[in-house]
Amino acid sequence: MPARTTDSTPERPDDDCAPSNAPEPCAGEDAHTPSPPGECAGDDAHTPSPPSEHAGDDAHTSPPPGEHTGEDGTGAGSGQRVVAVRRAADGGRRWRALHLAGCAVLLALAVTGGAIAVGDGQDRGAGADAVSAAGALSPGDLARGDLDAGIASLQKHLRAQPRDFGSWATLGVAYVEQARTKGDPSRYPQAQRALKRSLQLEPGNDQALAGQAALAAARHDFPGALTHADRALKENPYNERALCTRIDALVELGRYDDAAKAADTADDRRPGIPVFTRYAYVRELRGDVRTAREVLERALGSAHAPADVAYVATALGQLAWNQGEYKTALDHYARALAADDGYLPALEGRARAQAASGERTVAVRGLEQVVARFPLPGPLVALGELYEDRGAGGDLAKAGDQYALVDAWTALARAGGANTDLETALAAADHGDEKEALRAARAEWDRRHSVHTADALAWALHVNGRDEEALPYARRATATGYRNAVFLYHRGVIERVTGDERGARAHLKAALDLNPGFSPLGAREARTALKDLEGNR
């Protein structure tokens, strides 16, 4: 989802560049090529922002195993839900205690949907030349979740201690997070070099392996993320970052049963907010909204750090939004922004809920502030559709500008090594080149079979006039019970074209009943199509 509305990048410190006595550049590779832009902290003020791992693209997180019964939470599923909710409350307190105790050696970063928790500061004891990351970061920076200050501190520390493999690993993950939250895909190559440097200093260290998993996930290389996470967990079965990335990768690959089992394992080993949000998302993907909500509410009750409160409250807001509960969603977003007034997913989510509630002018202003600071595909398309829905000539031109910026963002992300086919398919199908949308959707389906890629491929086939081919994918997108109005709308439109008027009426009505403001343009088209179908009865 979204990004900061104000420029909070700190003033660039004088000593912000790579250490002169450290290996060049960062990892000893590319020694004869210039370092990528932004090698020094603070260079990211004017770059666009990559996708939020949970804004439209499986961007959340997932649940523990054994949750295969009772999609409505009844029967055996109900007993499991009670256990899960209790574990969320108890585990959240344990996670909080661990988090505070280890804050001097962790980067406490705010996370969005599918984001990797930056935990596990265990140092494998590398000898006199390696020191813990505690020397690189101040507790004050970490308590505030000040990512830029944390990176600057790490860089300064590594100038003095260039053989600290743990700090190189932490810096690598910090660059990954900065790419996501600050909108600078050039950070991905930097992260890769920092993580490689860590592994050169200490081959096989789980911190760097887990960082490589996080980097692969951020670039949407989910098979790679799974491989790296498994390698990290072989070295350290309790590495929280690797446990969480493994769940995320399985979700993104559409392996939901395996993701549930992975979440259960993570819950046993490192219970806490990162695992509970993943648990909730996998339950949501199966249609068990009640369990997802209960677990998130318990997790929010155990959250104390502003970053944790913003993260969990936003997850609750997104869950409410998906159910068309706009007032509840706005309440959750307000709580998130009270904890962190620049939290990207909450800012975008609030604007979407305002638009759906009829507050279009306020929503446009909010999204304009979001994309002015961080032009991500999700908010760019949302803002473009709000402009387009107003219909005036000038607003149509403004809408076109937003859609064009999506192309610019995808080009920048690709240059940073990220796979952007899903974002391309989603944006191009409605607001770009239909043939490119189909190419991108097919390429993404070849990589992973999630409900989101199934929906994207179905819709790309539809806009290319291939509805008979599209229908099986549209059915697959809705087969898990996931309550998503966009998926239902797409299926209804495809069914109408293929002659299944009964199915079309059912799914278009279900989309509008569930979330009548799911999209300014899509909801309007769904209402028109449903009216026509009712008139033909």
C-alpha cells in the first residue's frame, strides 16, 4: 500500500559515505565499477517507492498449520481458533519482552504486509575482529524505529569495525527495508553487496542467509526466498526473520497449506506479532475472517512499540476494508497514524476508506500527498481512478499521468533487480497495454500459483477477449474462500461474457454486497452490469 506524506529523510551527515577503510565496494565485488546511487544513507529523498508487500499483492502475512477445518470458525476450527487467540496474547507478551531485551542488537523496523521482521540478533561469536551490532546502533534510534539514523549508525560503526559480519548482515536487511519504505530500488544491489560481504567474513552465518531471503522476497523471487530461508534455518532454526520469510514465500507461491504449517512452526519457536499477523492472513485467505480479526485484535493488545501498533492496527484496517466496514477501517487507521503519523499503508488505507465512504475530495488530497512522496503502483492507480471517475477533461489527463508513473516505477524497480510482472499486469490490464498485461500475467503465473496471480491472469485474458480461457483462473482465484470484492467482480464480468448470467449476477452482487466501494471505476461498472443482467431476467 502507501508511503509517507512528508519528507522525513534526515539531513545527510558529513561522514555518511562508505568507510574508506572497508572493503570496496561494500562486499569486495564490482571493484572497478562505480557504487550504485544512494550508497550513502539519505540519498533516497527523491526516488519512487517499491510495492508494498501486501497492497493488492499477497502483501500480508500468514497463519499456522492445522487450520484446515471450519472456514467459518465452527467445530474443530473454533477450538483451534481459541488456542490461536490465546497464543497470540501470551506469545505477544513474550515477543515484546524479547524485543526490548534485544533492542540494542536489532533493527526495530516498521513492517507492512508481507514484510520481514528484523529480529534475531544472535551473534555466532566471530572472535576479536567482530563486534555485536550494539556498537553500531543507539537504543534511542531503535526505539523510534528511525531507519535512516540506524543505517547511518551502522555505516559509521563499519568504518571502525569493517570485519563485523553481523553488522554487515544487519545493514543489508536495513537496505532492503529502506528500498520498500523509502521507495528506492537502487538499495537492492547495495543490500546484496552488504550481505555478500557478511558471508565472506563468516561463511554460512544465518543472519546474512536470512537477509538474502528477505532480499529475494522483496524482489519477488519467492522460490529464491524459500531456498535462502531454508538455508538460514538449517544454521539456526530459531532465526525469526527466516521463519517469517519462509511463511511469506509459501503464501506468495500459493502453497497455503505449507504456509500454515510453516506459521505453526514459527509460532512454536518464535511467537510474536510478526508470526501472528501471518497467521491471521492465511486464515483470511481461507475465508475465516473472524479468526483473522480475533488474532489481530489480541496482537494489537500486546503491541506497545509505535511501529508494532501501526503495523497491527493497519492490518486490522485492511481486513475491515476488505469486508466493506469503512468506519471500522478508519478507526483502525486512525490508531495506526496516532502511533506513526507517516506510516505508508495506513495513509493509503485511510484514503481508500474515505473514498469508499463518499469523502472523495479528502481522499484525493490524501492520495496526492502519498504519491507526491512515494509514487507506488497501488496508490498511483487508486488516485488515477478517482481522477478518472470525476470525468472532467483535466482530471482525465491527471489520471493518465498517474498511470504513466506506474510504468516509470516498474522500470526503476526492474533496474534494481525486482520482478514487477504482477504490478504490471494489474495496472496495464485496465489502464495500459492489454497485450503487455497478458504477457506479464502469464510470466508471473509461470512462477507462482497464488490467488492473486490467478486473478491477474484471468483479468488479463478477459481484456484481451479470451474469456473462455480466463474463466478457470477466475474460479481458481475465488476457490479458497478469500473474501475479495475485486476477485468476485472479475469473475462475474467473465461469467457474463461467457454466457453464465446466473453466475455473473451472483458474483457481481456478492462483490457489491461485500465491499461496494472496492474501486471507483470497477464498482461503477459492476453496478451497471448487474442492472443490465437484472433487466434481462
